Amino acid sequence: MVIDGELRWPIDKENVPINRRISFWQEAKNVSDGNLFMKRLQASVVKEPPYKPLLPSQYRVGDTLTYRIKVDSDMDWITGTHTFKLVPLAVGDVYRIECIVEGLDVKQPSWASSAYDRELNNLEVKVLKQMLKQHFIIETSNLTGETSVEIKDKNQFDQWYKNLKKWCEASWKRDKRFSKVTDETMGTTEGESLLFHLDEFIDDGALQYLPELDAIIAPEMYFEEGDTTGRGYFDLLGDYGTYSISKNEQGTIITLKGDPEVKEDDLVDDSDPAIQDLKTKIDAYEYYYDTKGNLMKVKGKVRRNLYNKDFVIERMM
């Protein structure tokens, strides 16, 4: 299936934009079925008015935008104020923006209770600090709303991480605490277990400590003129959510509110306090634009992440 000139298969609610939903589905088992499907598809096409975005594009190749970010989090080790510099590399249906993080002071976590935890926390801090020395690439698709964040020079970081693991392995051979076998079934040592958890931290966890990287460009080109309230799937929320748009003398305000991780009609054990907690965890964002449509401020309340986190992003003139 080609939608807006881009291949989208299979069709599902996550890869078809909200305003281009397919209203029927037919499985094509042979050429005859395929021709019938195409006829039905052609008959369903209606002429729509030209797309008029609610706001102008925030990004032009060659610009450098600077934002100050204040973070308040359960994780006191990354709480504080820092700045992002955003450098657009490509704009259009797909945006690629280089992000340079400056001044983020990563402290040593205070919750470690054992030698194992302290060693793991030390390594996680080293990894996060090294990540922040790299530049990030934020990529978002206006066709799907999907946003991804990657390290710009992945090869350089991978080499650094490989050297870190070699150093750990050599150091731990001289330390009986980390060279002893702790899992008799797998035959793994405590040091090998640490590296396994560190791999998980990099693959799944590290960038979740910086949800503002996703938030900074999420609404770009999503809304049209005339939109006021509605519901849809937002990649930023990782779920469905509601939005509202209002205007005042200062400009435009867009509010996003996600669904809880566990919904009321989900088949779960309601007596479990953890389940009740998941029913109240909702991510919410507010975007403030001036009268010219420039993004001036973003407020975020992240609750469906590993840790609670509030942040305010403000444009520096």
C-alpha cells in the first residue's frame, strides 16, 4: 500500500496518519481479489482540501536554535538546568535535526546499597556522560508522527564502550567480588552479570532519561488549521491521547494528555496497588507558541517512564 507516495505495509493504526485512515480492509488472495480491492480503493478516494498546517515550520536548514531546559526528577543525578542546541540537517516529510546537549551535570546516584549496585551505577554514569559528549540525531516523520533519537557517531561510541568493557573485564579479574560465579546454571560471574545489565541500559534505558529529546519536535506539522480538540495516536505519548488547542494574546497553546498505561476496561487485578498506580500514570505536555508561530516553551510531565520527570524547555533568544 502506498500512502502519500510512501510504502506502508501492513496497514495498521500506527503507520497510517490520523487524517488518512483507510475505512475498509480486504485480503487479496489472488489477482482477481487484488483488482477488486483496487476498484474499491479507487471508489473510496475523495478529494480533500489542501493541507494547511496550524503552525509554520520551526526549522530551516542552516539555523541553530538554543533552548534552556530545567529538569526536576525522581532521579536526582540528572536534575538541574542544561541547554540544547538544535541544528536542522534536513526538513520536509522527514526531519533530521542534530542535537547538542550542553551543561547537563550527571551526578552519582545516591540509592546504591551494595557493591554490585555501586559498581553498576558508576558504569551507568560513565556511559551517560559519554553519550552526552556525543551529538544526537533526532528524526521525525510527518507522515507517521514517529520520532527516533540516535547517537550521531554510533561507531565512535561503540568503540569507546568496547574499550570500557575490556577495561572492566581486566580490572574484575583481579577482584574476587566480580570474578566469582553467581549463577551456577548459566556459569556467569558477577562481572559478566554487570556487563549484561549495562548492555540493557544502553539498548533500552539510557535515552529514556532524556524524554525532552523526543518532546522538542513532536508536534511539528501534526495539526491543521481549524483543529481545536480531538483524539489520536501520538508517538511522543507511545499511546492514544487527547489534544486541545487554544489561542490568546501571546499566541497558541497546544496541550497533549496521554492515556494511562492501564485502562479502566483492561483485564487486570484491581486489588494490586501497582495496577492502581499504573491507572493514574499519565504523560502530559504543553506547547507555547508566540503570535508568529515560534515555539517558545514546552512543559512536560512524564509519568509512564521508568522514573517521574518534570521539565520546562524555554527558547533562548
